[in-house]
Amino acid sequence: MGNDNRNNNNDGGAGVSDEEWRRFQEDAATGTGAAPREPSARARMVTERLRATQGQEPPGWRTGPARQQRRRPGRLGAAVAVVLIAGMALIAVRPELVIDRITGKAEARQEARNATPLPAESVRPTEAPPSLPPDRPTLQEPFRGSPALQWADGAAGIEVPEAAAVGEMSKQQVADALEKARQFLIAANLDPATLRGERPTAALAILDPRQPEVPQRLEESLTKPTAENTPTLLFTRFDQTKVKPVGDVVKVRGSMRAEEGEPGELLVVTDYTFVHPMTNGGTDVQRTIVRRQITLSLLDPARWETTRGRFQLRQYVSEWSNVGCEAADGFLHPDFPREAAQGPAPTGPAVDPYDRSRDIKGEGCGTVTRS
């Protein structure tokens, strides 16, 4: 009967073992000991519950102290499960939070954020900026992964060098010309109205309306733009119905200098790169990089037919990166990663848009080595 009871308990109960029965029989023969006690119904129920829950412990449960395993296993198990779910949610939404720590990109990003801003560029650099780990801009960090992260913000990047007399122009005349050139660059590339595609009134007011052909050509580019005669050759303009700036910071780097031209002519030679982060309304960010090399001419009215205090355009050449090729509507159109490229396919050489050691050469549509 006892044997049958043990067999019945094997299917889930907590019966008496063979060893206990053997001890009981020995004790009974000598007249000592007591019969083993069959577990009560409550004890069997508790034991059965413990057995049933052994296979349901969460992963990692047994790595903690034994005391924690015994105390309030339900609450501890729930806490572990919540942490794991939250961790997987972070990986799904922002996998770089985990991946970057493995690859070292997180440390590189932090170093870039803490890097000292570059001093003003007094002369043309002799080489391109150092390479950085490839990284995509975001709405929160539009300059991430770009050398422009260390550049000056907006108009602060257009510094006027110390003036000195040049040729027939006095020190004060040179200083005024340098400051006026700065105002032109700001009005043409940083003024919110210009960037929105409005008429660049402030910039045009600095140019000489008496210069042959140029005023008419600029007016036609603004009112009837074509791929060949586009205002973006001189002004930075975006179609605000399609793209918006990310934040209110444009990164700027470059330099200007004054030098003597023809008799009675002062030249202000400028070379600046502007980095505009733009978005198409979603989460994509594209940096439109505009480099302009412009030479402005200030003429002596006693020698030349000119409007006193106004600049004439001696030379201007521009380069745009991360935009569609040959747009004919007078705007720059950023190419976003998940959108089809606009215009013809690039056929020109690969260029580093941050390399300010080179001159802008040629025409056409090429590729960039970094964005």
C-alpha cells in the first residue's frame, strides 16, 4: 500500500522515498524512531506550485544571489522582464545607442562635440580637413560627422581682416570696402529672406547698377531663371515649399583680402564655404554645401564710370554640393538620401566639398567624397 502511495505521488505529489521507508523498517525492528509523515494536502499543493513555476523563471534569474531568488520571485521576475523590453525598444528605435558604443563611434561623436572651434582662416589652407568617421546628420545634430561642426556660426564666420592702405586707397577706404564685402556675403548667403527665395534686395543694393550687362543679367536670373542663368550663381536660395532649414545655424568658413587692381581700383577677394542643413519635412537631413569665390571691385569715380561706394562684380564662381544638377527654377534643391536624385546623373570627378585648399574649377555635375 505504501509502495502504491509512492508510485501515485510520482505523478506530481511529494511522496515518501525508498530511503525513508528503509529507515522506518530498521527503526521499527529495533523499536525506535517514528513513521515517516506523509506531506499534508497543503504542503503537496505548495510543492506542486513551486515545481510548476521552475520552468518559468526569466533569463538571468539564477545569476543573482540565492537570497534574491527566494524572496518575492514574482516582483523580481517582472522587473527583469521590463528592463529587457525597454532595452529592445531602444535598440529598435535608436540602434546607434548600442552599436555606437561597440564600434567606438559614440566616443568619436563626443570628442567632436567637445572639440575647440577653429580659429579664423587668415590664409588659404594647404590641405583638406582631416577625415572623420562617416556619420549622418540628424535633426538634433545637423552637423554631426562634418568638419563644419568646428566652424563658426553664421555671420561670425565672415571676419574682416585688419585694414591697411592699398595703392591709391587709404586705410579707411579699405576698411569700409572690407566691411561692405562682408555685408554683401551675409545678405547673399545668410539673410533669411534671401534663403527663402525672396528678392535679395540688401545684396543688390551693394552692387553697382551702372556696371555694363551685369545688373540686367542678374535681374533676368531672378525673374526668368534658366539652368545657364540662375541666381544661385550668386545667391543662396531654397524653395521653401519643399525644404526647410534645420535650426537657425549655418556654418561658415573662409577668408577675404584686399589687393590692388587697375589704377584707381581696389579688389576684395573672397572665398567662403557655407553649410546649410535642410530637411524635407521628415527626419531626413541633408547638408547643402555652397562654396563661393567672388572678387568685388571698388572703383574710384574720378577714374571710372561707377556709382560711388558700390561694388562691381569682377569675378564670381560657385560650387554646390548635395544638390540636384542643373536646376532651372532659380533654387538649390537638396538631394535627400531616400529620394531620387534630381537632374542628370553626375559625370564629373569626385570632389571633397570641405577641401578649401583647391580652387573651384570647371563646370558640370560631379560627385562628392563626403557630405
